[in-house]
Amino acid sequence: MPHEQITLYTSKLCPYAQRTEIALAEAGAPFKRYEIDLGNKPEWYAPKVNPASKVPAIAYGGPDVPPENASPESTKLAESLILDEFIGDLYPSSGIVPADPVLRAKARFFIEIVSIKLNPNSTKFLHGNPEGTHAALLAGVDAIQDLLPEGVKYAVNDQYTIADIAFAPFWARLNLLVQKGIGSYKDEERKKFLKGLEDPKYAKFNGYVQRLLARESFKSTFDEDVVAEAFIGRFGLPN
């Protein structure tokens, strides 16, 4: 049975939105893509699609209409982690939502650790917050590496899942901005972070992220130039 049509409202800048684009790519799901200008959102977006006026959002089902005229007959869904699981449920053969309850719980726990141990410290680091030190970032890396099983490719086993999807866009942006010297951090902190990642003890973590960033679903949904340009506009030219 064919699936209902999907319209995705997204932005190349947004790591949350990229999560859902990756999930759709992994599922091989056909969909319409509509780019939302986060600095100048269309007036119709909140009333017709997502009252919170955030991306990503999906209009699922209903008649085939232009994205700007989302039908009231379609189901509107939002929040990246919810959308990723929704897509995995629609396309179970993708494997992005583990069928095994234990692995599914491990994937969700991994996402939680990313959300509380790494992402907040990344934001603080990039904005030059005194709490956002290289040591805090590396502590987040430690927390993630501690969860990675030995001898497997991804976060819970050899199957790429919602856990990997949730992490990759955020790490990619942090890595890009630090490598290019874009941000409000002190350059000394940037160098200490990069040097710290070279420690052999992070071999498992570094191998993991290399596999994530090499995956086609990631590469096809990440526009490095657009992201870098936007953050240069926010933070100024590289250090």
C-alpha cells in the first residue's frame, strides 16, 4: 500500500531539520521539500502548518496541493525526534527505529545523553560562554564515547538508527565551525579542544563520527557553505 504524501518544511541551517531530512533519505521516502527562511518566515506558516513557527514540520496526507497552501485535511506534525520516529514507523524496513525494545531504548538513551551532555556545551562554547570550555566539550565527548559499543559501526549496533541521526547534524556544525575558526570562543580554547580530540583515547569516537559524516544521507542533506556563511554572519569572520 502506498504511503500518504509528505511535505517537509525545513531549513538548511537548522540541525533539527536536517535530522528529519536524513530520516527521510534513509527511508527512501518520496516527499516535497519546502525551504523556510528562518529570518523571514512566511505569514502562512504558523497558522497553516506549525503554530510554534519552528522547523522541521511535516504535512502528512490530504490532497496534493502546493506547500504554501497546506490542506487542513493533512495531518501536521512537528519536532525532529518525533518526526524521525514517525518516519521510521512508516518505513520499518529502513531500520532507523530498532524493532528490538532494548535497542530502541538504548537509541533513545543515547539521544538523551547527546541532548544534555554535548549540545548545551556546544552552544555555550560557540557563543563564548565562560561555562563553554574545551574541557566541558570533551566531557560531552567522553559521555558519548562511553555509550558506543565495542566493535560496531554505530551508536547501538551495526544498524544506523535514530540515535545516529539525532547526533550527526549537531556534531557536524560544531566541527565545521571549530575547524574554520567561526565562533565567539577564545582561539586558545579552540586549539585545546582540537588537540584533545587527537588523543588516542578518542579513537572509537573519532571513527564513529567519520562514519556518520561519510554516510550519503548525511552528505546529501548538509550544505557546508550555507551553514558557514550563516554563522559568519552571526559571529563575524573566522578567528
